[in-house]
Amino acid sequence: MPIRRMAVLVKLLRNLKIPRWSTLLPVLFYLVFITCILMIAFPANQSGEDTKEGRKKSHADRQDDDSSLNSVLENVSEERLQDLAEAFSKADTNGDKHLSIQELAKYINFKIRDHIDSAIRNNPTLFVEIDLKPRDGLVSWDEYQMFTLREKGIHESYMKKKLFDTLDRKIKESLARDKAVWMEAARTDPMSLTLDEFLSFKHPESSTVNLLNLVDDILRQFDMDGDDKLTIGEFSDVLPNGVADSSNKKIILSQSERERKEEFTKIIDKNHDNKADRGELLAYVDPRHPRYAIQEASTLFTLADKNGDAKLTLQEMIAKSSIFISSKMINTAESFHDEF
């Protein structure tokens, strides 16, 4: 190829009748040299093959991604996909098809507040609906059990032991779990609940009384001098293994001493007197406090942000659908009841 090009150049120069061959010879050598370099650097066949190979690889990557997504979609029901898509759309406040951790935390906090407000608002209505025999301003265990069976389409005659024993095992286990929670909520009479106690029973995360009990638990565990207040040293004190008393699962605290100190300074001690009183601790344990939403959003990002770009796509959410479905982003009530 270079020789042919050189011959053409020589012929062209002859036709142009340009004298002084010695002057043009270096130019010709330079052109030949450049041509050879270009051919070595960019061989025509190899370049085409590389381009095709690159296209094949890119196409294969896309096929792998599509295959992975399709595999996930096969295991996700249409109802779940709709729930995820709807929640994603509502959380994506700037409409860029990505969720930042701030957007996710803000949406989770909204869901938590909405759930708690609804629970408090609907509690009296449900209480009156159950309080029937007799209508005495108390809900007895028999009244609640009868209501539960009725909700499941089972006749109240199954309250009798012989028929009760024939009920499905899952129904009996569900009632047994309710009875255990009932006994914790009943403070005046083990067989009946007042309106406030009923709220503690159905929605412990919504009950001020229940939250005050959490404050008591924190003070009991960390208030070393018994002054009914916590200093930063008392609050940040952890056991040798670095965690709070694991036997009390209702105390939801940060695990490290450094995190506790930061929370005490930035979140709990609102009046900056270097002590946390009951009011400040009550605000701290209230699930409506933004810290809960921020912690959950951070956890979800850690588990779902596959490419680590600090943004979540709907595809990444779908890939971890079971985690999001069970989170407060989608199933707020059930998530709370697993914690309290």
C-alpha cells in the first residue's frame, strides 16, 4: 500500500513538471513514514473487530442487566411492584427518577407521622365498635376475641372451647400473640382495657404512655446518680461489648459511644444545659422524631445502592423488594409492630 501511494505521488509530480527532485525527496519520505505509522496504529481490520467486540460486550452487559431485572420481576407480584412504584414516585420530590437519602428519609418520616396520627384518630372509633357486651367504656378480652373472629368471618360460637380447638392453627397462634401483648398493655385489669390502654395494645408506637415507659427504661438503665436526668457521660456509657442491654429490645439507641455523644449534643439536649430530662428523652424516643427516618433510610441505602452512587433507582428498589416492602417506607404499621 505505501509503495503504490508513493508511485502515484511520483507520477503526479512528473505530470506537474516540478523540478528539483532533491527538494521533494524528503517530503515523500515523510509522507511514507506517516502512512506507515498510521497503518500500524490503526489497522483497518483490527479496528473493526475491536469495535464489534466492544459492541458485543456492551450488548452482553445490557443483556445481563435485563436478565437480572427480569429474574427479579418474576419473583415480585404485580401488587408489590405497584406499591414500590407508587412510593418511589411520591418520594421522588424533584422528579429526577432517583432518590437521594434525604428524599427517602423525608418520605419515611411522612409515612411514620401519617401512621401514628391515623392510629390516634381511629382508636376511639374502633374501641366503641368492639365495646358492645356490655357497653361499659372498657374492652374485655372476650369482646376483642369475638371481634377478631368476626373480622375473619368466624361465628362467635367458636369462642367455646370445643369449637375453638378446631380453629386453624394460625388463627389460634395469632390470638395467643395478641393475648401476650394484651397482658402487657393492661395496667388496671388484666381482662379489660381502657381507651388509652387499647391504643397501647393496638399501636404501642402511638401511645404516649408506652413512650413514657421507654423513657423510664432508659433512666433505669443509665441514670447512675438517680437524679431523674441523664448527663452526656451517663447516656453514652455502653457495656463492654459496645451495646445497650440486649434483653430490652424496646430501647432503640445508637450502638457506639461516639454516636451516643453526638446524639446527646445535637438531638437530645435541646436547652443545652448538659442534661436530658424526661421531656427531652420523650421527644428522643418518639418515632416521629426525624432520627428514626434517617436511620432507616441510611440502612436501606446501604443494602440497595448497588453502584454506590448515593442515589436509588426504582430498579435498585425492585431488586431488594422484600426489604423495602417490610420497611416503614411501604408497610409502616407492620414494621413498627415488629419493633415494639
